Amino acid sequence: MKSVVHLKLVLLLLISPFFMAGFCSKEDKLTPIMENNEQYFTYSINGVDGSVSTPKDSLGMTTSNNFTKFQGFTKTSTLTANYRMSFTGSSVGNFQAKECVIYVSGRYFVITPSPINIKISNYGGLGSFVTGTYSGPIKDSTSGNVYNANGQFKIKNW
């Protein structure tokens, strides 16, 4: 049984860079991807609504030194959506995003100098969920137009 789990972990580590290309930086740590149909990250940008949710997609989070990062991507044959959002904090409360990138159907939306506000309503320990909402201005990196983005999330704390 351990060898099967070890083999799956090795395969995940080998193929992860292909899924995350252009989405992670050198400073990012690999996050175990756990499938659970209760996890989601939704977005609404300029009238376009969508989500990344399990089990059809991959979501994960990392926490280190009071810094939290959420990330996820669609697991379809063509990458149609992915996101990455981080903030300084690891508890219930209101925070400002340090990073926010949402990719939707060929367009990247990125953080502006104005803050994206994150409200954490539940920050469960390991094996529990982190839930909350976010809203604020986000810039279309193609056109330069700024839109309001908002959504909600529920991600398992691994």
C-alpha cells in the first residue's frame, strides 16, 4: 500500500510543473492536491461568472509563517481557468490580497494598486476548511481595463 501511495506522489511531483507552467513562481512550494467535492473558488469579473471546484478540478492551499496562499486549476484537456491568491494572515479576519491572478479563457486578470479585500469567515486547522469571500478591483492584463472582481471560496487546509 505504501508503495502505491509513494508512486502516486512521485507521479504527481513529476507532472505538476506541466499543469502549473506560467502559474507558479520559483518561490512557490508544491501543495498536495486533495480531491473533495466540497471545495471551490468562485469568481465574477465584468459579468463573467465561473468557478474551480473539486472533484473535477484541483484546489489547494499552503500556510507558512502567517502567510496563506490558495491556488487551483481546471483539469480539462484545455486550461480554461486557474487562480492564485495570497495574503498575510492565518486566522479569521479581514485581509488585503498580496497577490491575485485569475486566468479565464485566455485572459489574465491581475491585482491593481488598489486592494482586493479578503474576508476569512472560518480558518479551520489541518483537515478542516478555510472559507471566505473576496472583492476588489482587478485588471485585464490584455486590455488594461479594470473591473470589480468578487467571489467566495472553501478550501481544505492540508
